[in-house]
Amino acid sequence: MRKILVNAIFALIGIAVGVTVLPTLWRATGIADVRLVNNGYVDGLTGGLIFYFFSFPFVEPITNLNTRIEKSLSSRSPGWIIFGSIFLIGGLILANIISIPFYMMSSLVFNTIIPLILMIIFGFIGFRIGTTRRNDWRSFSSKRKSSNDKLESDGQIIQQRSTEKEFYPYKILDTSVIIDGRVHQLAQTGFLEGKLMIPDFVVHELQLISDSADQQKRERGRRGLDILNEMKMDQTINYETTTRDYDNIPEVDNKLLKLAKEIGGAVLTNDYNLNKVSEFQNVKVLNINELAKVLKPTVLPGETMTVKVIKDGTEREQGVAYLEDGTMVVVEEGKYFINKSLEVVVTSALQTDAGKMIFAKPLHSLKGIQEKNPKKPADKKPSNNRNKRGERKSGKQGK
């Protein structure tokens, strides 16, 4: 169907070219007076047939280009298309206003070429402003709507404030939030509206981490890939992948921010630094650690767990272990059990914007303290012992 449409478009262009150009060609060849040849029907038919057969070499490249354009537009948000179109039209209108003096000149360079160049430049600038800063325009319009509107009803002045909030159709997953793993359970609950977007450059970074020489990084990377496969097999999760990449941007975090600006999405992460950079660049960010901060902690004091101490801590005799989701566990006296599995009891848990920290003690140390300080039996009463001693003493004195 697309090939037929391309052939038809070329034929229509050929008809227009034949009607306008062929009469000049007939006059140049001296057969302009032959009405059988030089008439509008023959000129249009001739030009249409020529362009129709001329279109066949261009059908395949044009259809492939059309497919790529459709794929690119389908991955864009409606806001990206709307704001881009509006500002593109605004740029073209501004270029035509500036070109009014040039239209009055007789030179072809001034009345045609320069206005065309101005339309290309201003149209491109308008399109870029509309697509790259649409979040700013959207927030600006929402602020205008949220201003107090005065409505008169029954002689009274009522103030109405808009409560509309922005909706981000795409939640772009960061590498850290995939490794964390809680995003899978969070998506299953249905609290995340819209689609989860997983860029290919994030998957590539997980692959590089899983191939790292560091054992800890390698395990975290493989955990992230396993979670992606679980999310892919989960039919309840609405996710989408994108092959869009930015070769001129080396950092993955900056690529995420660039992608979020282009598609009007929000970045889903638990990286504290990325959170701050996103706020600075006016990109919406959803931090899972902030969500966990207001919820009940998953680890409570007194609970026991088994961890593997991997390195020394910053304080004396401390050891550091990590859970599967990357949570740091600081173990007192843990430096003596490096590279060993140790059963510990949680003493406290601290949730910050940068993540969660768990403080624990070895379970055997608490058992040792309890054995050294056993509790006295409740049936032993000192007062009764004193009475017995008094009776014995009085008995001896009586003897």
C-alpha cells in the first residue's frame, strides 16, 4: 500500500510539472503550435507517466524512511508532538513576518532564497524550543491555571484554585533502581501510572557491570539483569523499551535526563546525586528511597539475619556487609569475620535519601552476655533467708 501511495504521489507531482514545464519545452523545440501535443491533458499525462516510472528506484528508500519516522514519532509523547508543532508554526510565522521586506524586492535571491532560509532557521529553532523545554511551558501554564479565579455566585465571591497535577506517561528506570529490585514489586501493586521505560543504554550498562572484575559489582549487575527478565515475563507490568541513544553524551545519568526531557517522562531512581541533578534541570524524579522513608522499615531492631562481611568499616572493629538489594549492614566487631558468613541481630536501621543503613551485632556476642549475666530465680527471697539465719542463731544461743 505504501509503495502504491509513493507512486501515486510521484505521478501527481509529474502531472503538475508537466502542465507547467512542458509548454515551455514545446516552444523551445518549435512544436508549440501543434495542439495535439501542446495541450493541458497531454502535458499532464506525459509528466505523470514520466514521474510514475521514475518513482520506482525511490520507493524502497522512501518507505524505509517513512517507517523510521513513524517509529520515532510513536515513541514520542503527545506533549512532545503538540509543543513541537505549535512552536514550529510560530517560528514559520515569525520568519514570514521578517521576510515581508524581502518579498517586495525583485531579485530572486531576496524574494525567494532568503525567506526560505529564514523559515528553515526559525522553524527549527521554534521546534527545538517547543520539544526541549516543554516541561517548563507545561509548568508555566499550570501555574497560570492554578492562580485564584474569582467566581460570583449568589452575590458572593468564591475563590477556586486548580488542583490539576502533571502526569508523566513514562517512568524511565535508572540502573540503580533496577538493581535495587523493589521497582518490580512496586509496579505489581499498580501505584505507578503510565509505562515503565527501559532504555537500551541502561541495559548495556548493566551488562558492563555484570562483566566487571569486581565480584560485588558483578553480582549486582547480574541481579539487575535477572530482575529485568522477571519483569519481562510478568504480564501485569506495562513496560516499553527504546533504542534511542545519545552518542555525544558519555554518562548514562545525563542520557536519562536528556531522554526524560524529550519524551516528557519522569526518572525513577534511588540515586541521591541523580535526584539532585534532576531537580536542578527541571526533570521530574521519583526516588524509591524517599518512598521507603515514609513507609514502615522492612528491618526492625531485634530481627536476625545472616550476612557476609566483605570489608572493614570506618570505625574501630567494624565490618561492612551488603544485602542482595545493596543495603549496607554495619556489623560491630565484624572486622574479625571478613569473608565469612555471620549471623547478626539488628540493633537499629537508618533510612536516608541516599539509601538505607542497618546496624547490627553478632548474635553470638549477645548470647555470651546473657550467659555471663544470668537472671536470678524469682523464687529466692532474701527476706526468708534472713529469717532462717535468725532462727539458726537463736537456736544456737538457746543451746
